[in-house]
Amino acid sequence: MSRATRKFSSGSTSTTSPSCAPSASIRLAKCARRGASNPSPLPVTNNERVNLYDLAPAQLQATLSEIVSPPFRVKQIAEWMHSRGVDSFDAMSNLPKELRAHLAERYTLEFPQVVERTPPASDGSQKYLFVLGDGNRIESVYMPMRDRTSVCLSSQAGCAVGCTFCVTGFFGAGRNLTPSEMLGQFFTVQREHQVPFEMMNAVFMGMGEPLLNFDHLVTTLDILYMNIAAKRITVSTSGIIPGVDALAKLERRPNLAVSINAPDRKRREEIMPITKKYPLDELIAALRRYPTEKGREITIEYVLLAGYNDSKADAVALARLIRGLSAKVNAIPFNEDPNLPRWMQRPDDEAIDAFADALVRNGAHVTVRRSKGREIAAACGQLRGKTERKRPQRRVNGAVRVEPAEIERDLMYGERR
């Protein structure tokens, strides 16, 4: 019965379409979007159980409708998954026991397993180390704030982009995460801390380049949107221009954050080799055509490296580069790590303030990121998927005023312009 599934209630046999083979989940996402109005169900093989969290919502319904009856049972299963994030069919207490067993024979709801949690940092941040089914390891960060909570999610096991200031890239490329592996991070942290969905943000700022895992990212976003508004989700990229353009075409778009880190191509190439493939001027052009809704801005992420890109002249050049964009600059003081080049140092507070003030004077809207999670090695550029060190992020000295930012507690310089 490799390409046929038995409908649970009637025992009838229906043949599913082979057009969306489960062997490559990147094809699942393409298949689901290609046939959103009439998605093909997944075939079930004797050799491999499909993880239902890897299916877009429409394809999940089509797949379950092939083997589950009456239809309201399909809705119940989807609610258990997407609204409660359960990782076992046994947890679906309002389903008949026989149906739960029937589903478990054919499918799985497996999430990555937590193998380590750091003790909460002084700001409440906590880092999670997950192990995947193939032994790869990834990290996520729980970041509580006054009126909401953010979960920093990884999109890849490792990273091939190779930014020189980021530990994830130092440890090399890995593989794309599946939707179930990304959702598993989110639901695990949410469940452990019992945070209501309406108080949560999801930020794809952990390990990996999300836009190099685009199809799986879109499936993950479609499921997260069932609980979280798009404006509460942020996708951070090193500047993958085709991915930015593809994101722009989506009906619902998350917030976009783009790592710039230098106001000119030469220096950006030195610390971000991806610039050789996607030049800075072409990236800025892509951001200018990216649609932004009222009240939402693109975040320009800028890691401050002492004596390299943190001068007042650099701030003026950056303000000129992004002038006319609906954007804000998020200045991120470098988070040091023994695995990174020794010349890379964190600027002192005076230099950070001077950089931010120069941006404001030149018309930019600026925040300086507080290094939330820094004492547990969970900050920007410190995630690695290893157990030997922990992980942190963000900090800053007072300047003008403090205002909640989209992602975390950031210090805001000046007014919105």
C-alpha cells in the first residue's frame, strides 16, 4: 500500500497523487503553493513517515482528508497542531484512540529534542540547544520583555554565508531546516514558558540564512501566521537579493531585517563575502522596491566594529546610502568571541553614542541594540549549535529616550523621520 491510503472511518481505498513526493520537503512547499486552491495530498510509503508539520496548511488538509472522516476530525487535528503545537498524536485527547493509532502508523509530529537549556540570564534570556534527527544541533533563544516575548529561531544547521563577525559561519555550512524543525523550536519554547501567542514575537535571527531556505521558511510562516500577526515576525537576511524579491511577492510579509554592516562595497565584501555575489548597490535597489506597509519599516542591521565601521564619517555615509528608504538602523555593538578575528572589538560607549547621534543628525531613525542574552552566549553572532559555550546579546548607554522596538529592547536615538 505504498501509494494508497485507507480512509479511516469507512475502510475504503483511495489513491493519492504522486505529484508531491515526500522525499524533498522543498518540493512540498512548492507543491502546496502551486496548488493552493486544489492541493495534492501526500502519498504514504511503507519506508518513511511524513512529518505533518512539514506540510503547508492547505496540503495538510488535503492529505488528512484522504484518510480521515468525518471532515471535522481533520479540523481537530489541525487545531491540535497549529494552535497547540503538540508533538504526539496521543496528546489529541478528543480523537478516538483508534484514529490516533492509525495516524501514528503513517505520520509523525516529531520536533527537535532539547538537550540543554542554559540557566536564565539576569535579563531572563535563556538559550536552548536542540538535537535534530540526523544528529545536527541548533540553538534558539527565549527573550522575555516587559510586555511581550521574542523567540529567536534558527533556519539552518550551520551557515554557508560566512560573515567574518559571526560564530555560526565560523563553524561552517550545514543544511536547511525543515518546517517541523523550525516550528519545533518555537512551539517548544512557547509551551515551556506558557506565553500566550498574542504576546509573542518570532524572529528568524538564529543560525543560518533564512532566505537560502525560502520554501521551508514560507511554509513555516504560513503556520505561524495562524497564531501571530505578520508584523510580529521578523526575517533577517545577509542580503540574498532573489530571496528579498521573492519575499516581496508574498501576500503576507513578515518584517524584513537586512544585515549591511558597512556603508561601502569594499569593506562589506571584507566582512561579508556574500557581497561579491550580491553587490551592495544592487541590494539597496532591491530594498527600494520592497513594499512596506504603513507603520512598518525595513531594519538595517549594522554591527559596530571598533575602528573599522564606527566613525562619524561611516554614519554619514550610511545615512546617505539608505536615504529615501522606509527603514531604521539597528546598530549592534559587536559581541566578542574567541573564535572570531582578534582585531574585531566592541566600540566603547562614547563611540557608539557618537555613531548613533551622527545618523540622527543626518536624518536616520536609529536604535542601538541591547545585548540581550550576552552573558549566556546567545547574542547576535554567537549562536553555534555547540555545547561547549553558552550565548548572549545587546546593550547600550543612555542617549535620548527608550522606546519599544519591533525585535527587542533597543535604545532609540532621535525621533521617527
